[in-house]
Amino acid sequence: MKQTIICCFFFSFSLIFVGCAHKNRRWLMEKPVQDMVNHTLLSVAGVHVVSLPPEQHEKELEAFIQPFIDDARKFGVIIPQETKEMLRQIIYVDRLSMKAGAGVIAACNRYYTYQQTLSGKRKLEWMTIEVLRKESLDYTGTDPQERQVLLKEVVYHELFHCFLNKGHLPPGKSGIMSATLVKGSRRAFLEWDALVEEMFSKEYLDLIPPAS
């Protein structure tokens, strides 16, 4: 069975559900892709004044945010308002911000920085989600209904990384938060409700390690 792996980057700067490239149109079928979780510090001295990136929410991708939050709440997982506000961008890109292995199609990037204020140093945090335009289309296909289902699974994966600051399921465990996605899998069409319930279950939340 051919697999692909979603890639998620987490950054921390003094500032993911990620950079990647592919060499041919068949990479989704042929090459496994790994998520990468990084936290990078921007200003070591901690005195830079850093502006938050502009808010950019691609409508097709943004449409999955509220359903994710509602699904999480349904199973007792509350996403705080301040966490939601940290997601500054959820966008399509032709190139991910950070370079990664072949086959990656999306990323969650987490950033933090410190600002010097009159009352002292203040931590500033934000997140972005990037989805590779062409590669995600290769993965989901062009049928509008099928694309929405498969894209929802990808975006839920990245939102979980960003909003819950969690990594992947351990090897041998399957679910939305597996490190790999299988092109051609029908699980999101056939068992979506069960996948979401499992995703937010205490068992799976305990199994998935923190991303940072």
C-alpha cells in the first residue's frame, strides 16, 4: 500500500499542520513523507519589535476551522479563544516556508518572539497553516465533493497540531493523526464520525505526544 505523509513544522521565534518539494507527479503514490516539528527562536536578545503577520484566511481552508472547534467541543476538548486568535494565516502556497522532504503537502508553523515593553519582556506567539496548492490537488483529485472530504482530513490534521500543540500517533496506531496518509484511502468517506471521535478521545490524546 502506497503512503504519503503530511508534513507539519512548528517554529518558535524571539516568534503547523513546513517545506517540501516533489520531483515528479507520481510522488504521492511512491514516496513516504515525514512531518517535521520545529520550534525556532527569532530574537535571542528578546528586544526586537516584531509585527504579527497579516491575517490571511483562504476561504476553502478557513471553512474547516469552526467545524473542527465544534467537533472538539462535542468530545470535551475546548479550544481557547486566545489559541484560535493565534492562527494568523491558513493559506495555499506554492512553496512551504520551511524546506522538508518530498511528499509533504501541508504544514502547521508555530512561532514565538519576545517584545520589550515598558513593563518588561512580553511573549508574542502566532501560528500559520500552509497547504501546497498543486500537491494537495494531486492528493485530493479534482472532483469537488471528494476533494472537500479529503481536504478536510488534511486540514483537521494540521489544526490538531496547531490548536492542541500535539504531534503524531505512535507507529502502529491509525487515525487522522497518523504520520501518513494513504492516497486512495476511503476511510474519510466511510468512517468520518468515528475517526473524529477517536481523534479527540482521551485514549488518543494521551497517546499523542506534545509537539514542543
